[in-house]
Amino acid sequence: MDLKLDFPGIQTRLTDSEVDIICEGIKSAKSLSMGPNLKAFEDNFASFVGVENAFGVSSATAALELAAILCRVEEGDEVLLPAHTFAATALPFIRRKAKIVFVDIDPETFVMDTNDLAKKVTNKSKVIVPVHLYGLPVKMDVVMDIASKNGLLVVEDCAQAPGAEYCGKKVGSWGDFGCFSFHGQKNITTLGEGGMLTTNSTKYVEEILGLRKIGARPFLNQKKYWQPAMSNIIEAIPGEIPYNFAMGEIQALAGDLILKRIGKINEVRRNQAAQIIDALSDFSELSFQKVPENCLSAYHLFPARYEGSNGKTRDDLIDLLFTKYGIKTVVQYYPLYKYELFINNGCSGGNCPETDRFFDNMISFPFASDMDPKDIDYLISSTKSAMKELRGEA
Ligand SMILES: Cc1ncc(COP(=O)(O)O)c(C=O)c1O
């Protein structure tokens, strides 16, 4: 079978002039770690998000790991997060033996349902992890209200949503922490892997610096640079042994270059999505992610719900698009409570009916920054033809 349209391995490609700048950066670099590029990227990212502090790390998973430590999550603490997300959202909290309480999704926006969140808060709750999935923000004013009334911390999973806004304020600036991904398949990439941890609070700065890079910090009152040693190794939080989660200099340079044009990248993605949604609007059996008026989506992915007539299912649509048109669509995401890893770690039984329903009828279309207009037309015409055939009209 001839595959005509697939998910790209790289969402946002570097331009030729960006590649030239990166090559020059490699040639002229005085160091490849913890240097001026990382500082520049962190400063620019912090002002882009609208926070005081941003720390370049090796992945969003590393950012989430640090956030779980900074929240002082301990065995038995309840952490509220959606089961409809990528597994990395939950892993750092499971590692710390938290009890994961799964929050259902809203059937129209496909992200955390804040009514269900409010119902699932108990006196053991410690952290809420709203996930701005597919680039769409969760209702952050409601999340923050629930958090402040119950004394909870908020870790925003912004892996899929750099530049997304809720009520005019960027994701990653609402909660106590924001965790971003620069994996190769994200809207911004730092040459394959990378992430950013954001926080408005200065009280965490020394702890993050101590935990992120092997605990290496200057000795206090050091008289000579070599005495008593080049650097101290600190235990920023008692009992927490530091990691090496730092981002390299060339990765930071690449991220900073793409950051300069992320506004434009996201705008193109929104326009592409609008074109496809508009072209398929006569097919009521297909409903795309609802973007509320007070939200600006980063459109990281392009999911929809298919509820066919004549007993036709999402599987029939995926199958037809693949076999007849060579278009690869996928199902995202396996509800976390169905994975053996989660079941084995005490996270079974989601009580999330909308999550289960969406898993059964969702379809995610191939999408990228700057798609070829011919590919968009082919996606539209093939999806129309496939849905007509499933209606019995073809
Ligand atoms: C929602 C979500 N959270 C976290 C992650 C983890 O990101 P990273 O691959 O940078 O660790 C991803 C990556 O796909 C994700 O989609």
C-alpha cells in the first residue's frame, strides 16, 4: 500500500539560515554546556511565557520530575491528572508513590473537565496537573480557584502547548510550575530532545539549580577559586539526590531560534486547522476539538471524534483512510489506567466515562507546521469521500 500522508517525524523544521547560525554557533562555541545560549533561551522563554524564571532541561519529563520533587510529593499524596494524556505526565508522580486520581475529560474540548476535578478533590489531595492537550488550554481560572481554596499546588503540563493562551495569559504562567517539551515532534524543538521548567516563584530557584545539574553550586564565601574545591555539591532539598537534567548549548541555540517565530508557526497551524474544519463542517458525524472563545490553541495535534451512522465506527474510518487513500490516522491516547505499568503501580479503575468513550471513537489526523497545501487538500477530499462511503452515499 502506498502511504501518501503520515505523521511527520519532525513537526517544525529549521530553516537554512537557522542551520547556518547553528553551524556557526558550533564553530565559535567556547563551551557546549551551561553557557550563554542556555541563559539567552531561558530569559527569552521566560518573557515569552510571562514568568520570572525558566530553566532549560533535557525533556518535559525531566521538568515534571523536578516539579514533583519541588511540590514535595510523598507516598500516599493524591495527585489529580487526566488519564487522557501521554504517560509522561504521570510517571514522576508514580515514582514518588503518589496516589493518582484520574480526572475525566470534557467531551467537547477533550481536556480536563474542571467539574469532575472539583468532585475528586479530597483532604489527601496535594497537586493538580492540568494537561493542555493537543495545544488547548484547560480552564485555568477554575483550576487555580480550586487549588487556592484547597491549598493545592498546580503543575501545568504544557508539553504540547507553547504559546497557547487562556484568557490572554500564556499556559505555563498560571500554575506553580509549567513543564514544556522540545521533543522533535513538538511545535518548538531543540534538535530532538529538550524541555523547560517555568515558575513565577523565586523561592524555588536555588532548589532547581541544585537539583538540575549534579548539585554543583559555588561554595559560600569562597576565597580562592580552587579552595576548598572548584565547586560545592549541595543537597538543595534534604533527601533529594541531584540529577543531571541540563540542556546543552547548541540545543538551546536551536530552541531560541524557533522561539523567535513560534507565534507565526502557531498561527499557520491554526489556519490549517480552520481550513480543514471548515471544509468538513457538513459532516456532523465528525466533531473536532472545541476551542472556547477565551482560548488560543497551539494546535499541536489535530484530533476529532467520529460517530458514524449505519453502525460505522472510528475503526472503519481509520481503516478506509489507510487502505484506500494511504492516509495514516491514529488513536490517542490509551487511558493511563489501562496500562499494565499503571495497574501494577496502584493506578487502575479510572471512573472516567468520557475518557473511555473518547478512546473508542477518537481519530487523530496527520498534522505539521507548514503542511503542503496539496496534502491539506488531499486530506480533506479523501476524508470527505471516506465518510460518504461509510454513510452509504458513495
Ligand atoms: C502531554 C505530554 N506530557 C509530557 C510529555 C513528555 O515530553 P518529553 O518527551 O519532552 O519528555 C509529552 C511528550 O510527548 C506529552 O505529550
